[in-house]
Amino acid sequence: SSRFLAQCMTESMPCTKEQRILEIGCGTGVVTKAILNKLRDGDEFHIVELNSSFCKNIKSRIITPFQKSNSNIKVKLHNRSIQDSSISIKFDAIICGLPFNNFALEVVDEIFNIMLGLLKDDGELVYFEYLGARALKTLIGTPSLRTRTRQRTRDINRRILEHDGKLETVWWNIPACRVIRLRV
């Protein structure tokens, strides 16, 4: 992910007093850094990442140095899947970097139900997908992959309609991405 994608994904963070932000799937931390740059005293930031190597890297390279100079901002790293995280508080914003196009539709539906359930009223969920990935799978995939991809597209479009979705393209990412914002 580029800094341009990270900037786009974090630009609508509410920046309210004592906000709670959740990042799911931090990867190497590009978006994590952008989120940390917007936090203020009294804020709370939770990160859920399944990959232990990513967690160790994020903790040592980003979180520990940040906490040394920002002790009034709570940062909590959860090394597990969002399905197993046992998080029960509500968030002002959720920023997700999971590769939904690689997951079974049932798993995607489960994760979205969890994420939308963790949002405060009027909260925002932000995620992205690479432009053209689904179109390419529809063109050159096996018949079963094409069928699943069409189902995925219907699922994405339904969710966008149900949750007042907004779309934005980030051309300065390689490959280009579509950022999707959903509200509850």
C-alpha cells in the first residue's frame, strides 16, 4: 500500500475527542502510521492482525516508538483474527486492509457483520480493493471462479447500497485501488 492509499483511507477519520479507531489487517504498517499521525491525547487505537511476523514488526518498528512519545494515547495490538478477537467496544471508525477478494463469500459476510457491529452509530468502515481484480477473474477465470466473482460483485454492490457507500479511486497506488466507505 502506498502513502497515497493510506492518506485516502484515513482522510475521513472523525478526529473527535477521545475517538476509538480499529484497524484490521495492518500488514507492514503503512496505514497504521497514517492513523497514528492523526491520533490525539485520549484517543484509543486497536489493531487486529493475524500474522505474528507482521505483529512483531509493527510493535517494534511503529507502536513502541510511538508510545514512548504519546503515552496519553492507548494503542492495543491483537495478534488474532477479527473473528477471534473478542473485542466488544464500539469504534468511531474501522479501517480494514483485508484482501476480501481472496476469501470465500461466507467468510467475507462474517467479517463484515462483525465490523459493522463494532461501529458506533454514524461510524464509518473503510476498506479497499485493487481495481480490475474482479474483472480479470471474470474474464480469464475458470467457470466456477467466474461464478463466484459475479456473486462477489453482487455482494459488494448490495453492501454499498445498504450502507450509503462512497467510492474513491486512488490512481497513485500500484496497482490502482478503489476505496470504499460504508456507514451504519
